[in-house]
Amino acid sequence: MALAIEGEERIAAPLQKVWEALNDPDILRQTIPGCQSLEKKSDTEMAATVVLKIGPIKATFNGEVTLKNLKPPHSYTIQGEGKGGIAGFAKGGADVTLTSDGPETTVLKYAAKADVGGKIAQLGSRLIESTSKKLAGQFFSSFGEKVGG
């Protein structure tokens, strides 16, 4: 089951600071919903453990995150794949673009695509889509507060 999510977040911080935060595992760990661990393996690879509840299913996903198409400090593509055991799998990516809106404000735009399978996919597209949009919204709003606050 595939889905697409797009959004935009205004962050009260200069572009360079936002770019650095997007590449900082400590900040990402604190802002990704359900993130238990996020470890940097290289400049473009991280290992993550995330616990998510989607409807009645709560699962721990272990996966890999890769950064591609890096154009510092303006954009990159983040791709990840996680396996949640019997709950299923989730994989996807997001194109993230940063634009300055004055010296102290950055507009972060994202276009994400995800694919889920296994028990999770059986929950129905509406529940998965609404949960995915909620999680993306939580991440970007939490990220914006952390970096801009």
C-alpha cells in the first residue's frame, strides 16, 4: 500500500542552522515520533529503532536511513526502510527542500512517499494515511520547535 504526504513548516532559524539540525542524529532522535535510537553509521547512513502504534497494532521497527541527493544547505532525499517483525514493514523517502525567507526564517518543504506491507497494510488505507500524516506533522512541527525555539 503506497501513500504520499506533502507539507511545509516555517522554522524561526537561519537556513544553515536548519540544515545542520536535519543532519544531526541527536536532534532527529528527539523529534522523530517513537524514536528509541538513532545512530550515525556514516555521513549518509543511520540505523534507527522506532516504536509506532497504528490503530490496534504497536510495533518496533528496526531499520536503516540513508541520505541521498545532498545539495547542502538546500535539499536532500532521506530514504528509510524498517522491519516490524510480524507487524510488517514500512519503507519510503522524502525530498526535503530548505528556502530562506529572510535571515532568521527558513521554509522547509517535504514530499514523502511511503509503502507499507504485512499486518499494518491490512488496517486499511484511511487509518494508515491519517496516522502517517499525523506522524509527519508531529515530526516537522517538533523539529521546527526544537530548531527554532
